[in-house]
Amino acid sequence: MKVTHRLAVLWICLITLWELSTCHSTKDCLKLHNLTSAQIEAVNPSTPVSIVPLNIKCFSRCVIDEYYGDDGKIDLQRVGNRGTQQEHIILSQCKEKYDDASDLGRCDYPYLMIQCLLEGKTSGTIVS
């Protein structure tokens, strides 16, 4: 299995992990954004957010929608005890990196948060 393919599979697994008890299932989000699993898997997780198709970025938002607070950012209390301690630490670091960014589109932030979480899990740290 190529490294890129393994990263894509990990990418889907991470999205699914954070989706476990959301209002929208992965299938619902795929349908809502007119996507297939293959289209999601075809996007390299390290692809710059500026060139990722909007429907894929919005799919990311859909699957983690229940974790948003009133401020439109990921709320760690809503994440609760889902995921590992390492994932919570990485997610916290990702929030520090992206929560104050004002130039992000509605679907850029969730994509970047999932991308950051994936990079953190892969490397053991997040990129500054």
C-alpha cells in the first residue's frame, strides 16, 4: 500500500472517528455534498486548503458538525471523551493555531482542523 493511499485511508478513518455520534452520518454528508468515498479518498490529506474543492471541505464540516460551539469553532467539551488523550492534545494545539484565523471560509476551518489532527497523529506534533 502506497504511503499516500495509507494517508488517505487514515484521513477517512479520522473523519469517521469524529463523526461517531453526530446528527449526520458519513453517508448523509456524502449525499448532501454530492460526493463519493472515492472522491474523498482521492484528496491527499496534505493538499493546501485553497485548492481543495469546496464540497469536500464542507463534507468535513458536516461530519464534525456536532462539535461546534456557539462561536463556530470546535468546542473541546462537545468532543468530550471521544478520541484518545493524544488526539485531544493535538486538537487543542490545532485550535490554538486556527481558532483566531479570521480569513477562513465556513468550510475551511473544519477541513484545516481535521488536516491538522491528521498531521499531528502522523508526526506526533503539529506544524506551526
